[in-house]
Amino acid sequence: MKKIFLYILMLMIVAISCKKDQNANNGSVNQKTDVKTLILNFKDKLENHLKDGGTYTADSAVWYVEALLNYTYGNASVPCINYQVDTAEITGIETNGNIFTIEQLAVVFDNLEADVLASQPQNTNIIAIDVYSYPSDNFTTFASRTTCATPRTPAYKALTDTAGYWFWGADQGMCGLDYGLYVGLDATDIIENVINGTVGYNDYYTDLEYNGASYWDYYVDPDFPFEIQYLMDRRLFAAYGPWQSVLAFCMSPELISYYCSEEGIPYIIDDLCPFRKQFICCDVEGGATDNGGDELVIHSVYITYGVPHN
């Protein structure tokens, strides 16, 4: 179920999150070494509390913890709908020059694992778990973004095509001739399900990365094919005007199809895709903000990328 919220929240989350170093060992690890062997060796050290004297840099620590979490719980091979992202943080780990021992990483893994499982909604599948870290004084905070989704069944067929008229957001359901149906869902659900339904499936991912986009990122389409009152020429839905009109904006099948097309959200997904990584899934949300009597209603996307493994 979609919640109305301000996109500024996403900007704050992204701003405090340190990007994982793309030049760390991770790239060469995936190219030259058996990733599964690395993960299982790390798991053995954690489970048997092996003190081999080795240490891990922050980038390496994030890679191993994230890889093991995804190897253990990530299941991207299940077709799903209704994607949602949950963020969890653990208490900062004291660092010595940004170096971590296996004992410290055991604490990190156990706490993140507990948070991931505790926050997983009922009857959902964990798609992928993005782990990141950021420093503060002599401590480093580790955090995770877990993407969960509902396994797809035949009952959800109506929510995976673009044939109907849907309100833009706010869980208002369908509009037009089907007004009043599926209250609790909206166009964000349809767009999200259609786009995610086109992705190939893999067992699990490593080297995860998370990007977001919305109206503020100014994804203008110079060939925008619509001239509709209040609708802005963005590759992501945005409408600006009197609140009585835009809060009840009804999206036609043609509009929904556009945002699902290569000119819409998939264009943004490709544009933001990190080097050597693959699109995993996106969470589409709706938001609104008041501006002196007029309203700006928008869609935002939260996109997960990673390196696939079968």
C-alpha cells in the first residue's frame, strides 16, 4: 500500500548514506574469484568465531556482510508485485582507523540480520538487501535497505497490465468507468508492477547500489507526447495546479503505458545504472506538496541495482 510522503525524506536518506567505493576489491572479486567461495568462507569465520588475525576495510566489510545476507536471504528468482523498501540501522561500531575485525563484523551481521527478518512484512519475499556504512567520529554505523515484495499469483493479473484508468496516487483506486474499484491501490502500483515484471530473475545479487529520482531531478522528455492540463513534461509523472484537480488526477491507459515505456521510467533506470551492474527492481511511490493553494503531485522511484549470481 502506497503512502503519501515528501520526496525530501528520500533526499535526506540518500545524503547521509556513503556510497560504496566502486574501486574497492569488489569489482576484481567478482571478475577473478569464485564469489560463492568467498561468501561461504566468510560465513564459516562468523559462525565458528575464527580469529585469523585478518581485518577488513569499511568497503570490504560492507561487501562481505551484504553478500552473505543476500546469499542467505535474497531471492530474486520469484516473480513478485508490490515492492517496498525498508531501512534499518544498527548501533555504531567503534573503529580503529576504519578497520574492522571478524568479531566486529559478526556483531554487524547478527544485528542487521535480526533487523531484516524482524521488519520483513508477512507473506513477502526478500528480493535484495543493500548494506552501506557511514562514519561518525570514532564510530561507523552500518545500515541496510531491504527490498521485499509479494509473490505474484493469478489473482494479481489485473495489477500487471496498463488497460485501466487509475488515480495517480494516494491509494485512491481506479477512476473513469471503473471508479471505486481497488481502493487501497493506485497508478504507482500498476507502473511498478509492469516495469518489475520485465526483469530477468537471478538467485541473488552482490555489490548492491540504490538510486532514486523524482520531479526535482528534472527528467524532461523533449518529445513528451501529451498535452494535458496540469501535466508536466517529465519522464516521471508530475502534475501542478489547483488541488481540487490534481489530487484527483486520473491517469489513462496511454499515460500509464508511457511511464512504463523506454521513454518513461525505464529511461531513468538505464540512465542511473552503475557501471557493470544490473537493474533489479524499483519501488514507485506517490507524493504531494502544497504551494500556496496549488498542489504538486508526483511519482518518485527508488531503484536497486546489483551484480547478479545464479
